[in-house]
Amino acid sequence: MKTQIGIIGGGPSGLLLSQLLHLQGIDTVILEKHSREYVLGRIRAGVLEHGFAALMREAQCGERMDAEGEIHDGFYIAHNGHRHRVDLKGLTGGNSVVVYGQTELTKDLYEARDRAGGVVIHNAEDVKPHDVTSGNPFLTYRDGDDVRRVDCDYIIGADGFHGVSRKSIPKESLREFERVYPFGWLGVLSRTKPVSPELIYAKHERGFALCSLRSQVLSRYYIQVPLSDTVEDWPDDEFWEELKRRLPDDVAGGLVTGPSIEKSIAPLRSFVAEPMRYGNMFLAGDAAHIVPPTGARGLNSAGSDIYYLYNALLDHYKKSDDTGLQEYSDRALSRIWKAQRFSWWMTTLLHRFPDNIPYDDRLQHTDLEYLFSSQHALASLAENYVGLPF
Ligand code: RFL
Ligand code: PHB
């Protein structure tokens, strides 16, 4: 098989790039390790910055997002039994975020690829990039007993944190930066009315909690848990009791509980691999960087990579201009590091760190006090949360 762009990974990054390029007449093939059902079964992000939403519209995939997604002009931070609203719209001069699940967005992208006859090969085993530093790179994958080959101009590694693309780059050509946090998030999805129409990020001495949602009948809640905990340690009743303990009384009193329809634990990690290019292979999204979910930056950062990469590839094919491709890694990383800083800061601000000394606790408390006493500090939080410009 021959294509212009060979994409490893059929998650949001790979699908969005493929769809945007298709609309410009550029051909792609996506190799995805798992089945579509598996990819769509993962419950992940819920908050889209306005720039990501604009990219979905540009990809002609924004219709359902605009009809069913919710525009949120603010969210709450709770601590010491009280809630403070962060007025995103007021603080940023009119910007907001869209609450629309990654699952739905991925479904919309798959449907768009189907309608356009796009090639997405599922259950592609042993995907490998080859001759990446040559002018003729190619991918191979296994289909049963057959090994198949896809020749392309460029390879895009959009295969997530555990994918093969980053791992195929020689160690001496890549620098990795990492911080692992000593806790995870236990997430529960339930068919219940959300406790609050806007998200609540809650700091509590027992640990962080987040009240989020997918719609007015579908709630998503998270609590900070030790890394040693498993899903089996958290029957639904115990989860709801612990969540209530961590929320202000007036919020906990209004919490509607019900059976969980999904429950999982995600460890928290910050990670960046530099540069995001090796020869003619470009990394995008979680393949190159990970953030703890506290700042809702992960999928949105994948979106900014795709924006830079899409425009760079357009310049290459339409104008024979390779500046964008040459500068891709630097441009993407400049924004990525800002998302890293913000996610690290939100995580540090709101979680309970088991090894904190009393001095650290006082600083954490002061950080929050300062935030709600300064319009400048709040504006900085808000401009990062709605997404810095691409
Ligand atoms: P993905 O989604 O991991 O997709 C990668 C795809 O590549 C496939 N793959 C391979 N294919 C072929 N060969 C191989 N060897 C392969 N190895 C892997 C995988 O099967 C998969 O289909 O990466 P992508 O596309 O870069 O998208 C990134 C986002 O998924 C991620 O950043 C977000 O989900 C992070 N995130 C959030 N981001 C936000 O912007 N806002 C949020 O509110 C938010 N909440 C979250 C989150 C992530 C979470 N978890 C579980 C990590 C909440 C949670 C709990
Ligand atoms: C979610 O709804 O899954 C969600 C929302 C905000 C975050 C993280 C996750 O910061």
C-alpha cells in the first residue's frame, strides 16, 4: 500500500489529523492496534478548549459537539468547606470551554473518516516504523500471518504514551523529562444528574475530588487515591461516601448517587519527550507528552500538536515550504511546556501530597488564598484553562 502520510494510532490525534488532511486532498492511512469498540470504550477527557473545538469544526466534525456539548463559562474550586467560582468568560474577555466527551468526539471522527472512505486499519499488530531517516520511510504491520507494508512520505506517531513510535527512536536522539505523582485518580461514570451544572475541583485534607459531567444526565466524578488502591477496593457505596466527605456540605447534600457504569484508576504523570521529530517521523499527542488530568490539558495539547502539524504538512504539499515541518517540534514544545507547567501547578495546588512537610502545606494554603484574593492570579488561571493561543 502507498499513501502520503502513514499514521500510527487511531485515537483523537491520529483521526483528527487524518480528517483535516483529507479535506485538503492529502491521503493518509491509519494503523490502529485495537478494535474500534475498544478505542471507544475508554472514558477519558471531558473538557475541550475553544481552540480544540474550532479544529473539530474545521475538520467538519463539530456538528454534534455544537448540538450536544455544553458551553461552560466557569468552574468552581472548593476548599475549607466553601466554593469559589472561576469566571472563565469574564476573566478571559469572552472565552469558555466545551464539555463534550472524548468518546463522543472520537466517534464523530471515526464516522467522518468512514463517510470519506478513509483507511483505518484496526487490530494492526506489531506496527513498526522503518527507514525513518531516509526519504522513503515505511510502516509494517501484521495481519494474521501476513506482514503488510505501507510506504509513505512521512510517518506520524500518534499512538499514545505506550505506543511504538517514541520507543523506536534511538535513546541518544531523544531526551525525556518525567515526574510521577504519588497518587492516582479513581474515576466513576454514573447515569445520574450532575451535582453541579459547572465542574467543581475540590481540595480536601483527605485528598482531591472532582465533580465533572458528560451531560445533564451523565456524571463523571474522580477522587484522589493511593497508587496501591485497586478498583476492587472501591465498591460504589464507599466511593460515594468518600466523595461526599471531600465536598463542601451544601454540595454533598445535593449529590445524587447511583450505580457506576464505568470505574477505573489512572496514575498521574507528567512527561515530555524532546524533540518531537526523528527524521521523517513526527510525534503528536500522548506519544510525546503526558500531563496529570487536573488542568484538563491532555487532549487539548494533542489538539495543538495536530494544528501545527496539519499546517506544516499543508505548507509542504501546497507551497513546497518546509519551514513548518522544520519548526514543528520547537513550536509544539513551546506550548506543551506551558501546559505542563499549568497541569503541574493545578495538581500541586489541589492534591494531598503524602510526603509534604508542614511548610509545604502552608504554601499550598497560601497559593489558594492568593488566587482568590487577586484578579491577576485568577486571570492567569483562566487564560491557561481555556487554552493559550496556538
Ligand atoms: P490516545 O488517545 O492514547 O490514542 C492513541 C491510539 O494509539 C493506539 N496505539 C497503537 N496503534 C498502533 N500500534 C501501536 N503499537 C499502538 N499503541 C497504541 C491506541 O490503541 C490508541 O487508540 O492518544 P492521543 O490520540 O494522542 O489522545 C490523547 C488523549 O487521549 C489524552 O491526552 C486525554 O485523554 C487526556 N485527558 C484529558 N485531556 C483533556 O484535554 N481534558 C480532559 O478533561 C482530560 N481528562 C484525560 C482525562 C486522560 C485520562 N486518563 C485515563 C489518562 C481524564 C483521564 C482520566
Ligand atoms: C472529565 O470530565 O473527565 C475531566 C474534566 C476535567 C478534568 C479532568 C477530567 O480536569
